[in-house]
Amino acid sequence: MAEPMRPVAVCERHHEEALDKFCSDCSLEICCKCMEDHRDHNVDNLQNVQSSLAKELHQLLWDLQERISVIKAYVESIETELTEYNEATETVCTEVDEQVQQIYEAAKKLGDHFKSQLRRTEMEEETKLDQLQQKSHLNICRIQSSLAYTTERMKDKSVVTSHDTIKRLMTLKTEMDCDSSDALPRLNIGRFTSGCINIDMLYQLLGRLSNGVDDGVLEHAFDLKLIKLDFDKWLYSSEQQIKNTHWRIGLKQTLNKSTQIGLCYEGGADSTQILCKFTVEILTLGKRLLSFPDQNTFSRKQIYVLPEEIKSSTYASETLTIRVRMNRIDKFY
Ligand SMILES: [Zn+2]
Ligand SMILES: [Zn+2]
């Protein structure tokens, strides 16, 4: 795409000499007489310079045009990535919800089972009481009719009749004494003792959250109220996966009122032993209490108790966040 050359101008200093040269050192159009002043400079034919500049410019514009499409494609791929990421996150959230729903339904089913058991017992007890009530009503009727009959018979004032009547009434009275002195049956009233909700067990029921990246951060905010309930007992975070290895953080309140941190290796996909380098940060109320690097060799289901302990007096909040950044995981086979 050669552009038409513009007409050659005339040198201001040397009239009638055409400005047909270019000094690239001075970036100046010059004539052949000006050459004297540009002796050691890079001087070329103006037309050559013009056409090579045009070519260069053209190439640059082309390159930049190319660049635009590359950047556009890049932007598009970012958008695609972002969409996929959003969708993946939504999918995981839905899966978590579904699992929560399933746990709820299983618990609900058990609860319904408890309730139906309780109601069946209640119905049986009700039947028993109903029968007793009916029998008592019948007894009242029997006494009333006996009394009416007696009143009628007594009108003739015969001794024989009186004698017989008293005998019959005595028998009836003994029978009634027997019936009404029956103690009420002891009712089988159900009692419910609610179980303790075990967070650790709930984590296991809920499942595991893992990310796809290589180096990772384990983080858990521990509820210190729970820890203080159980001295000398480990409380664990949920399990997290980093580089195909599974981890949990443990926290324990010791009897001398300091808090111990444990890093628990739950095993990996393919190795028996691993060497892990990590940094541990302890945060409370957004402040960092401690940060230190450490390393250890782990085999399956092993808890490594970190040498640093935190005194309870150093934190005042309800939660303590432990963040373990895995810097390097080496596997031994
Ligand atoms: Zn000149
Ligand atoms: Zn020059």
C-alpha cells in the first residue's frame, strides 16, 4: 500500500535546491547543499525514508490491530472463566444445600418415628382409661337402680324383705368397694432427652470442601465456648484438601489454660508419608497474635502438635482463627 509521495519542497537556506534528503540524527529534511552540515550523520534519500517509514507504520498499525483481537479474545476467555467459576460455585452451593436437606430429612424421619411411637403408646393408655371410665359409669347405674328397687321394696315394712335387702346391698357394697379402690394404672408417659449436637460429626455428615489449586490455605474459626466446655479434648475443623492431601486443624484447651494447635493429616490419594512446610497464623478480632513457619513429616492420621502455645489471657474474643498456609508438600512413596 504505497502512499502517493507529496511534492518535494524547496530548501529555505539554499533556494531552488530540492529538500530530497533526510538526516535521521537531526530528524530534518535537507537539500544536497545542507549535506555539508550533516557530514557524519545518517542521511538517506527522502523518498526511501518516507516509504520505509510508511511500511513500518503500516506494520505497527497491523500489529496493534492484531493485538486488539488478542486482547478481545483474552477478555472473552476471562468472561468465560468467570461464568464457569460462578456456575461451579453455584453448583457446589446447591450440592451443599441438598446435603443439608438430606441430613434434615433423615433427622426429621427419626423425629417422626419418635413421635409416632409416643402417640401409639398414648392411644393404648387412653383405651385403658376409657375402659375404666365406662366401668365406673356402669357401677353408678347399678347402685342407682338398686337404691330405687330397695326404696320400693321397703314400703311393705316386712322383716324378711328388710333382711334380704340388707344382705343384697352388703354384697353390692363390697363389690363396689373392691372396684373403686383399684388404684389408677401408672401411665406410660414418654420422656425425651435431646442429644448433644456434635459439630465434628455434623462436618462428617455434611461432607468435604476441596479446592482445585495446588498450594492452599487451611483456615478455621474456632468457637472458644465449645473448647472451654471440653478441657484436654481436641476440637477439629472440617477436612480440607490441598494437593490431593487431606487436612484438619485441631484446637485444644489444656488443663493449664493454654491453647494448643494441632495439624492433622488425614491421608492422601497416593502417598504413605509426606513432608510438609507451612506457616501458621493465629488471629483473633482481626489481629494477628502469632505467625511462625514450621515443618513436619506426616503419616496417615497423625496429629502434629505445634510447639507454640497461646495463653488464654492473650485473646479476649469468642473465636480464634487458625490459618495454615501450606508452602510445600513433598511426598514419599
Ligand atoms: Zn539546503
Ligand atoms: Zn544531521
